[in-house]
Amino acid sequence: MSIHVICPGCLKRFQVGVRFAGMKGPCPACGTIITIPKESAKIQEVAPFRAVPRSDLEFDPVLVRRYGLGALVALLLALLIGGIPMYDILRSLIGILGLCLIAFPLMLFGYQIMRDREQMFALTGEELYRRAGLVAGGYVVLWIVFEIFLTATHADAFISGLYFIAFAILATLLAHPILLLRIREALLHFCLFGFTVILLRFLIGLGWFWESGGLIRYTAAPPSPFLPGM
């Protein structure tokens, strides 16, 4: 059972679990305080951005298995690519493509495990996908800028770490309002993305970001093959 609610500020429609009947909470879209009625209003149309009972938002084991399988496939592909001799520029382009491919599913997975389980409203459906897509695009752009910045400044390991913290703060300020996460949750959300990218870029042969020349590198020829007498 759920209660249909219309925000008086932005007129968006939501569904709220009956356990919130009579309570008040901020609209996740505009922040207007909404009083949850004790009886459900009859509404013919329900927007894709809705709140659902907490019981519907707990960990889904099927979802966890899917993400686990996807992570395993990504690791195996990264190891395979890392073992193939190729021009560094091609390896870098593959890295950028991989970055774009993993960003969106990481946004969804990160949101599911980082969000506050006690919140009255939660992103679902089309609205979750739209917002996760915005954050994924923002993370990808920030990471590419971060890599180019490291290459341009020739930063050592310590300075690279400081730059990573600065970009993590920017990413946190991006995810906080868009995914409606608390600051700590938004920071952990980016860290999940960042550390995953760091691991995968190492596995595909680009090295650790504090050791390599950056995501976009150029060489005149691919690595020398392992031949007898060489």
C-alpha cells in the first residue's frame, strides 16, 4: 500500500509508503515541506519520480549478483587488454571508452548502496536514470580533466594525491544535489567510482595515475615484442 502525494511547490506527484502517513518531509525535487495525508488521494497518473516504501528499497540480491558479474567481466576485459601490445594512444582511447561505459552502471550501483535507507523519498525509475546519467557524465568529464591536468603539470605522487582530493570534492558537490545524497554519501559515491577507475586503468596497462603520464599519452611505436635474443 502507498499514499499518493502532490507537492504544493512544484506539483510533482509521488508515492509514499503508508508508514509515513501524517508525517512531514521535504520534497526531493524542490525542497518544499510536504505533509503526508493519512488517506491516499485518488490520482490517475503517477510520475516516474516517486517515493516507495522502504521495504521496496532494501538490497536486491539479484541486482547485487548482476553488478558483481558485470564487475568480474570488466576486470577480465581489462586484464585482456592490458596484455595486448598496442600504441599508447590506442590504449588511452580504449581507457576513455571504458570510462564512459562503466560510469552509468557505477552511478546506479553507488546510489543503491550509499543512499540513506531512512529517507522518506528515494529516486526510482526514469528520474533516477536521468539524474544518474547527469552525474555519470559529470564524473567522466571531471576525470578526463583531472588526467589532462596531471599530464600538463607533471605532478609527482604526493601532488597527484592532493589533486585527486580536490577533484573528489568537486565531484561530491555535483552528486550531492543531483542524487539527493548527503555530503558523506556523495563523497563515498565518487570514491567508489574513482577507485574503480584507478584499478581498471592500471589493469589495461596505463599504470597508476600518479606514476603515468596521464590518460592521453603518445608514443612513436607499440611496445617491442618479446623475441629471442632481445
